[in-house]
Amino acid sequence: MEDFSAYVGLSRPTVSKFFNDPASVRDTTRARIETALKESGFSPNIFAVNLKRRRSRIIGIIIPNSTDPFYMELTRSVEELAAKAGYLAFMLSTNGQHALESSAIDRLQSMTVAGLIVVPTGATGRSVRLAQLEDEIPLVYVDSPPDHPVAFVGTDNMQSMGLIVDYLCRSGEPPCYLGMPNINRNAAARLDAYLRAMAAAGQPPHILPIPESDSWEFERFGHECARDLLAGGLPTRTLLCANDRIALGAQLAAWEAGLKVGRDEDCDLRIAGHDDHPQARFSCPPLTTVAQNYGEMAHRAMSELITCIEHDGTTKPRNILLRAELKLRASA
């Protein structure tokens, strides 16, 4: 920065002011610096810059699986919103492992991050490292609901499951339920929401047995479970899956079993999901589901985090539950 300031012929504070906010300097000064940047190829070291600041402009994102389309879309939205707010978003994946979650926290702390957006790992217990972090920097949990008062943004599972169960009960046979591996708190939350929705509809629940698993290969899990369950016969001709990726696997199992999936009278089985996965509308047949609002979830999480950062964590954490939208397609 000293060398570049001398090169452009301006003071170090003026050059620093430009890099913090180009609009904060005069047009002639900005043009002069931009010309010098093109000529010299200079680029400031953003990590060194942040080390000198009392508060960095880096936001950390920790997700449990970097191949899951939901988390990648969430990350993309957060990165876009962070850039607009003048922050750099840095994402790390835990692959569903507590050890990697702790390692990711250590790595992000070494960058003096201003705050974190976290999708926590695991379905039970509370991470000691995350609990410590809550007292140190602003932190917002996303998607998987925590079991204690803290800033959280996610889908209202009671509302979303109630929506899909109500539709399926009114439009045909009530649904039996194919759950998800117990990899986060959504597994239990959605099962409980299904039970409550069936009770509200005056229908007995039909929870299908699933094996113990910590796999994120939901399509494979759904395919193998549905294949075995279809061979033994389902209690109803409507199958509701805990998420769309499981439903996609179930659709393949139904096709292999020679069953016609759909809501027409000549169909053998209805299949529905949850999330509105990017591939849901392109499955065969297109999947009926309830849509989580990825963009709104990212926007609310970023807004909550920046508010906490700007107010030095003095704001009261909020629990924000977003409503889902029913997406009626040919599968149910």
C-alpha cells in the first residue's frame, strides 16, 4: 500500500479510503487511482487489510455438505448479498463431521471474521466450539433449528408439512411417511410435523421403517428404502418423503417396480417431497413438493448477521421461521 500510494502520488489514507469505499473519494481521485491500478496491476491483500482492522469485512459460512444443491444455492445467495454489503463471504464445509466443524471454526477465526452463518452439524447435542463462539462474535444459524435461544433463520416445518399433508389428504389417500437419515435436527422436526399434520387431518399416521444412517446420499437412501418398502407393499398409495432428494430416489424405485407415479386415476402411486430441489420440476413425472425460499432465507440471515455486527452483538437474537409454498406438479 505504501509503494502503491507513492506510485499514484496520493496519501496512504486517501488510497485506503478508496479501497474501503470507492464512492467516498472525489471522481477525479477515483479515476486517478483506477488508472494506476490498471497500469501497475496492484491488488491489496484482503487478509492483511482485515488483520489491521478492529472489525474485518469477512463473513464466514459453514455448511454440512458442499454437494447438496440447497446449501450451494444458499451459499451463492449469501455471497451475492455479502458483496453488495461490502463483505467477502468465505465458505467451508464440515462434511457432516464435528471434528471438521471445529477445524472450520478455527480457520475462520484465524481470518478475524466479523461474523458467521452456520448450518450446524449433527442431530443431537450442542457443539462446544459453536457455544463458545456465540459469546465471541455475531453468529446466525440457518436451516437446522438449534435447541437453545439464538439467532436462527429457517423454514417453518410445521407450516410446510401441514401444507403438503393437508393437500394430500384432501386430494387422495392420506400419505405414509418416508423419513430422512438422522443427520440434522430437520429429520426429527419434519417427522414431528408430519405426525401433527396427520392428527389435524383426523388421519392415523403411517411412518415407514428406515435403517440407521448418517449418509448425505439421499437419492440412494430413498431409492433403496422405497425399493424394499414397495416390495412389501405400502399402507397407502401416497408416499410423502422428508425431502425431494429422497423422493427422486423413490420415483426411480417405483419405475423399476413397474408402477405408474402420478395423480391421474390410472396411476398406481402418488409421491411428494419437501424443499423444491432444483431437479424437482425436471423429474419424471415433475415432483409435487413444498418450496423453501432459498433467496429469502439467505437475505434474512445476512440482514440479521449484519445487524448484529453493526450493533456489536447488542441486539436480541431472533428466531425467524419462513413459510413454504405448495408446488403442485404431476407426481401427486
